Amino acid sequence: MKSAQSIEDFYVGRGYRGERLRKALEADREYQEVLKRKRSTLTKRVNATSAEQQRYVLSIDPDFTILDRCKKLEKQKLSLSDQQLVHLIKSQLKQDWRKPLNSMLRKLETKYRIER
């Protein structure tokens, strides 16, 4: 059986990127089956909640590693800036990861009085 990464690499090699790649992978039954098995295993290891599984993409091992590390950091007493950084890092696991980045950039522009 192929790995999720090898199936994704196949589509990338055919020129699929971004939304087109996401749709192709959603339609690929073999990819979805591999992903389902992998998520089941990794979800148990990382203890990802059902809400986290819906909120974040979590399609490859590094996604679960990032989520696990963020969850461990969130249990610590972090400074406000570190809390915001962890939140921003977790936002990169979302399908629409650009929105949180733009939001953070707008806040920084306002803080430093930079016109858009």
C-alpha cells in the first residue's frame, strides 16, 4: 500500500497545487483510506480531540507533532507574547492558515501605525 506522502507527491508531480491539490486528494479513495488509518493511530498517540481533528488539517506526522508540542506548551505558564505565538503556530495547522497570519499582521501594523 502506498503512503499518503507518495500519493500527494504523485499529484504534485502532475502540477497540482493549493486548492486543486486538496480537492484531488479528497477525491482519491486510496489517499483517504491511508489518511484515515494514519489519523487513527496518531490521534491516539497525541490525544487529539474531535474538535482539534475538525479544526486542523492533521494529514501528516509533523502536523501531529506540532499539535502535541503546542498542547504541552499551553499547559505551562506562558507570557502573553508566548501564548500568542503558540496560538499562531497552531493556526498554521488550519486549512485557511493565511487568515490568522493576516490578522496578526494587521495588529502589528496598527501597533506600529503602518498604513495598509
